[in-house]
Amino acid sequence: MSRLYIFYKLLLFTALLQLTVVCPSIHTAKAEARESKSLGSSDTWGCVLCTAVVATVSQLGQLHQIPAKDALGLFCSFFRSAEAVLCKTASLILLEGALQLIDEGRTPDKVCQIMKYCDTEECILFPPDKNDTLPLHKLRSAYRLDGRKLVDACRTFPTLCRPLFEDSAHDKDGDRFSTYPTKRGTDWRGRDCDDDDARVYPGRNSTDSQRDENCNGIYGVEESSKKTYEELWCSNSSPMGVIAVGDSATADFGIPLGYVSILDLSSEAVANIIPVLDNEIDWPMLSGLTGFANSTRYEPDVDGPMASVYSKLVELNRCNHRDYQNLGHNGARSGSILSILDSVARNRSESVKPAYVFFSMVGNDVCPRPQDAPTPLDYYHSLSEAVKKADSFLPPGSHVLIVSLVDARAAIGSIVNRIHPIGTLNSDVTYGNLYDYLNCLQVSPCWGWLNSNESVRNETWERASAMNAMISRVVDESTDLENIKVHALGDVIGEVVSSFEGPLWKLVNPVDGFHPSQIATALMGARVFAKMQDLGILPTENPFNGDIQRRFGDQGGY
């Protein structure tokens, strides 16, 4: 896992194409890594990466009518000084021998086969050159690449081979809340207002007479009543937190278009690439469950509005400020929920407020081929055990809301024949071509949905429907739980797709061709909140919201 991630990190931008499709196998919960099959070897992913890199250099050269060496230099110049040096160094090591092949007009697939990154000749992304008929062994001999050995990136750059984070990388007091935005920090969980004291964190049920111990920005004593503002304005308002336990859609995974499309590639497009990588290419601060930020702050990386359950709960009750946790993991599925629940910072053994906890695993259970996928009974057991575990530690008054597996047939069908961004320059690669390429290499993170075969996608929905039928059983069997109430939310994404009045491809991330776009994510957030209203589980609006805003302003922001 780390080898592939660091290989990507070394080239900064160029490996982003592989993350278009490899995200579940790179960034995944520990439990999922243990329970699922590996999606291809590092050598196979080296093929995907090489193809992406060579395509980038080749297309830059074509666009600007310059040789490959200059195209590579132009690409690296888009980055800031430190990243530019890393880009040049890594490229010289990993692309040795490729530039001449690119200048001679060979396809990215053929270049990577000659360089031994790819060893399956029938698996190609780009249209083949019909005039390039020499066998590989003769081509390697002609270019003196017979004895070429592949580079182990982690051994070459060992300081970059570091693990990803389950909890915040910057958390001095160990309460799982941070003051640092990325690396599972405040973009993922509410900002800690005292990172030196583990007794101070968002979601605490405190009175805050002397200081803000629950970090919602409300503290102090009202002089005439001698009561704290928390007691006056919050204690009877039914404050609730939002906790999202889910997958990459929950975390709002999304590769910026400017990272992959040659026509959009520029210094501005990659200016924020380091924090994007530090957040695992997820945008939890814009997600449909825990989003809180203005999406215009992240242009041009993000295209679309932000609307979330959390942001609407704060509008309903300012006492909910900063009380959110996004525990979405790229690649997680129902079998991951138990493990992820261990990272929830909410335990009734402490004085904490109740919360809405979302189980939102919308796709990965049906991604493997049928023989490798969990069965409906497996799915039932995973949800049932997770619900019981949630009841064992959540405070009374909490709710667990289960989102169904998505029906992605219409969304995938709307883009499968469209041109993928990597093929924009020459209109030569469709999303279907990309799906077939990854499936041929046996590295697709979602064979069930990322498939050009409509029959396979229909069968995938049949499997998802069988699993979704288990949710009502879990809900029915949870009525006697002591501390939580369990609800089924249905196929929220599918409902957004069916009600959308524009072209459906706008609801799909343009780079990976699978995840919801930011437009879809905002619509999902609004729909989930509306469903919560229909269920009657939302408290009434806090009549003291105006008083809170007048006295405490933005309550410390985020």
C-alpha cells in the first residue's frame, strides 16, 4: 500500500491518474486491508503509473510542439521550488530511457511495455499504433533496454515512505481532535480549542462557565441570571453531533480536473497539491454529511456548492458548532464499520452529547467480482454487529442512520462512452476504455460498477439490491436497543440521480468516473437532511440563535 502511495507522491501530479482508480486500494481502513484481496501487485500499478506519466509528457509535447525533455521540464516547472526539484529528480530516475521513445511517437502503452513497467501487451489504454509491429524483445534490444531494472521507489526515497493516518497526525493531548486542518485534522473533525487538555474537545456536554470546554464558541456567565450561556442558550435546545462512518463518497473523494486534463494543467491548477495529498484527495470539509466550508475557497480544485447535514444542523442550532466527525475511508465497506467505530470520539462514559451517526458504505461491497464479494448475509452480519457496537458506547438519544448501496447504473451509463480527461487532447480515450484497461490489468477498484459491460452493471445492481434488503431486517431487530434508534435512509445517491434535471454526467466526478461530483454531493447532503425531517428526528430551531451570534459572532470559526 505505501509503496504505491509514495510512488505517486514522488511524481506529485502524474500519478494522480492512477489514484483516479486506485483510491480504494491505497487509502483504506486497517480492517479492510486485512479482509480484502489486494488489487494487483505494485508491479502492476507501476504499469498504470508509467502509462499516466508518459501520457502526460507526450501530450504536453504535442500541445506545445516541444520535445519530451522540454515537456517534462515544463511539467515540473508548474510546481513550487521544492516540489519542482522532487519532480525533476524522480522523473530522471523513474523515466530513464522513455523520452526518446516518446519523441518517436510511440504510444504511452508501448513505451511502458518497452521499459518493462507493463508486461501484459493486450492491456492498453490508448489506441494502438498499427505500424508498430516489432516484438517487444527486439524493441528493447534496439534501445538497449534489455537489462533495465525497475526502481523501488521506497528504497530510493525512504524518507517519503510513511504511513497514512487513522487519526489526526497533529493531536498533542490525544483526544483525537486537532488544530491542524489536514492529515485527519480539523477538515475531518471539529477544531480543538485546547490541544493541551484532553478534557476539552467538541461534543462535550459541559457548562463552560470559565472557558469553552466543548469548543462551540459559547462560554461565560450571564450577569443577571448568574447562569452560564451554555445553560441558558444550549442545554434545552437538544444539541446533536454529526458522525459519518463511511467510504470515499462519505469523505468526498475527488481528483481535481486540472490534475489530469492537459488542457487545464497549469501552476494554478496544482498550487494546492500538497494539502490535497495530505487529505488523501478527500474533501470532508465539503462533504454531504460533515461539510462546513465555502467551496469557493477551493477553486479551481472543486466545482460545485457545499450543502451538508452538519451545516444545516448548525443553522438549526448554533450550539452544534464544530460538533462533527468524518471517519470516511477510501475503500471501506460494511466489514470495515466495526474497526472504524473504534475511532469515534464519543463515549457515554464521559459527559458527551448525543449524535447522529451515519453508516454510509454506498458502493464497495459490490465492487469485487461475485466470488470475492461479501454475501447479503455477510452484509447483514456486518451491519447488525456495528449497530450493537454503536449502542454499547453512544450516549442516549443518539441515532444511527444507514445509507443503502447505490444504484449507479444510470450515472455510469451516462459517461461510459464520453471522453475521459486524459483523452481530451486527441479524443482517444473514453471512460469505458479506462474501465476496460483496469479490468484487463485486474486492478480495478470497482469491477462491478467501473465496467463497460452493461450486463455486468445490471448484475451489480441485483447484488446491491439483495444486500439493501437486509437493512430493514437490521432496523427491525434494533427496536429494543437502549441508547440509539436505527433508521434506513434508502439509496440517497440514486434518488438524487433520478430527480436531477440536468445531464447525468454532471453528477459524476469527471476524473475517476465513479464518485459523486461536488454538485451531487451537495444535493445528497440536502436530501439526507430532508429525510431526517421526514423521520421526525430533528429538534426544533434554537430560539437563541440570534443571541448566540450577536454575542459570540462566528464562535471561533473553523
